[in-house]
Amino acid sequence: MILSLLITALPLAAAVRIPAIFSDGMVLQRGKPVAIFGWADPGEKVIVSFAGRNEETTTGKDGHWIVHLKTMDASNLGQELTVRGQNTITIKDVLVGEVWHCAGQSNMGMKLSGVYDFDLVMKESEDPLLRHYRIDDKPSEQPADDTFMPHAWTAASPKTVGRFTATGYFFAMELRRELKVPVGLINTSMGGTVVEVWLPAEGFKALEGKITPREQGKTSLFFNARVNPIIPFTLRGVIWYQGCSNSLTDEDEYVNMTEELIRGWRKMWNDDFPFFYVQFQGYDKFGHVYARLRESQARFLEVPGTAMAVTIDVGGSNLHSENKLDIGKRLALAALALTYGRKCEFSGPIYRSLEIKDGGKMHVTFDHVGSGLICGTKTRLESVKEGKDGIVGNFQLAGKDGKYYDANGVIDGDAVIVSSPDVPAPVSIRYLFTAMPIAEQTLLYNKEGLPAGPFRTDNFPRVD
């Protein structure tokens, strides 16, 4: 009896543990030291082995440990990763390639099963080297160490891809096609979320005086539950699709919070990884509300290491565009050009400057003209169809009275000359500062098929 009591009173040794994301079928990041981390008894020796590499460490007083595997090349071969302490954990079928974090709200969360021509996409989806990991944890007021509602790492196949993030899938497909290496997607998105719930608590401290105070308990909730547990899992970068839930937020505050999110995530990962995001697509409701949102999102480009996919031409009456194919491809172009060094145009024309001459005509110049400017129309998944008359629609001009009138543009080299008989002395111009393009009018593209982003040059009071 006494011996039994003594045995019961002895502290039980804690088994070495790792976060749920370290599991069968995972993808590790090539070309960077790879962080493997977890928990064990303080002072316990932990050895991590993978692909001929062995790294060991001693668990700290707080029960945490971390090692970094030396930089690896991509590998299509599924291998075993082992973590040994007082016990041994074996993770099977581990690949090495490119890992991207897919984050944001419902447009990122939208499943592949909801896209145009899903039946065809599904039939062609078999790819054991494209893998998806979904985290579904509920909001948390405190930073969580691990996730409790993760899905398994899942390879793309007709039976599985319907549950993948659609935007992430098409992004990954382009990377697979161009890079010929495994691609892993970590999907933490949650529909209907404002940017506040994805911002680390430290970010709100950094924003003191720049935004109105947010009610405690309504911020950082999904960062705590879904993002914090995977830090510092080694990534190549982030793709982000969020905004419509902040469409009524003060523009400066929304910009400040999102820019702080980018900086904050990079700081917590200790990695200035690329952050590529989607500007909200065309949506035929609420007029200037979403025009202002897009204007705010364009300002994120001021943060280094970012790029924006313009999607004004792929929307419609659905808040969640079914054309995630073009959206994913446009994000992938940014990654291929800016992250992987491919020589390709990754952006549509971006407004650069304006000059008024020739009796009231506005000469607008652009960056990212690619192989040249064209006017065109986009229908569903079809390629851009070039307009025959060479006239670009969806412009508006205003004089000193601030009243805007529809105007047409004519392409002249790398510039567009815009005029309207209703505005003989224009002072400002708008392009696509509206909910949706006018269907009967062409849009401005470069020859690579990438659309010009909406812009305006005035500071007139806005009317919703």
C-alpha cells in the first residue's frame, strides 16, 4: 500500500509533443532553415531527424523546444520525420517544396466546389504533390499553443479538392506548373471576419493613437486560435483575401490595421516573407462603398514585399466570385515574378501621372503596361477579348464643380487620352470608381491580359 502511494506521488514524465500541423503528408519549406518545435519536460533532450539531417536541443524551463533543419532542396519523395525524446514520434510521407499560408475571410475560404466548371476542374485535379491543410478552430480570447480542430494534410484528387480553398488551389496549380516542386497550402481563413480578429494583440498597442480603441474580446480572436499555433512554422509567404467585412470601416483605420497585420505577422515569424493579396472584385451592389474599399486596399502596396491582384473584371452579382481561376493565377504571377525571379508581367496597368493638354484632354500614363495597352472585355473564364474600336470606357471626368460625366479614352502608346464633350475643362478623373464596370464598355488591360486598377485623382467629398 505504501509502495503504491509512493508510485502514485511520483511525477509522470511528459511525452515529447509537437503541434498538430506536424503530421503525415505535410510539406516542409525548401531553401530555408526549417523550424521544428514542440514541448517536453524542462531539460529533456530532443532529437529531430529528417532526410539525413539530425538536430538536437534541450527543452527550456518553459517546456518549449525548437530546432532548425538546415536548408533543403525540393523533394517529391515522401520521407519520414522523427522526433525523439522520452518517446518517439514518426511523421510519414513528408515532402519538401513551397509552403504558402492562405488567410482572410470567405473569399479565401470559398471551396473549390463553388467555382465555374468545377466538374472539369475536379476531373483534372489528381496531384499527389499539391497538398492542403485546413484549420477550423473556434475564436479564442487568448493565444493558443496548438490547434484542436485541424484537418489532415490532404493531397489533391477528385475526391478531396472540392474542400480546398479555391483561390489557394489555382494559385498552387500555377506554382506547380512553373516550378515543378511540391506545394503545400495552410488554410486558416474564416468567413465574415474583419481584419481586427486577425491582428495580433501587440499590433493594437502599436496602433494606439492611430485608430479608435476596439472593444477587448472582439479583437485577435482568430489570430489567437488559428495563426498563433502555427508560428513559427516555416513558410514561403502569405496570400490574403479579405476586406468586404471592413467596407464600412474608416479607410485610414482599415489601412493602418492591415499594414500593421503584415508587419506584425512578419515580426512574429521573424521573416520578411512576401504578402500578396486580392483587391475586392467587382460587385454590383453598394456603389462607392466597395470603390472606397478597393482604394484603401491599393494603399497596402506602400508596405515593402507586397503585391495586389486586381479583380474588378471578374465579379458580378455574387459576393464570392466563381472565377477563382483568374484570381489565383494573378496572385501566382506576383509570386513567380517577385519571389521566384521569373521574367513575367505580374500586374495590370497602374496609374502613374496625369497631364491636361490639347484643349482639355487628359493624358494619363501608367506603370506596368507590359507589352502594351489594349482595351478589352472579360467573360467568365475566357481570355480577354480585345476591343475593335480601341476605345476604353468606364472613365469619368469632372470640372471645378465636381460633377462627373462619363468619358472615353483612346490608347496612345503607354498613355490613354481621355475626354468628354460634357467636360470641356476637366480638373479630375476617375476610372472604375464604382461598384462594377459598365458591361457595355471596354476596360483597360495590358496585352498580358491583366486589368488596370481603379483610381481617382480628386479629393471631392464622397457620396455613397
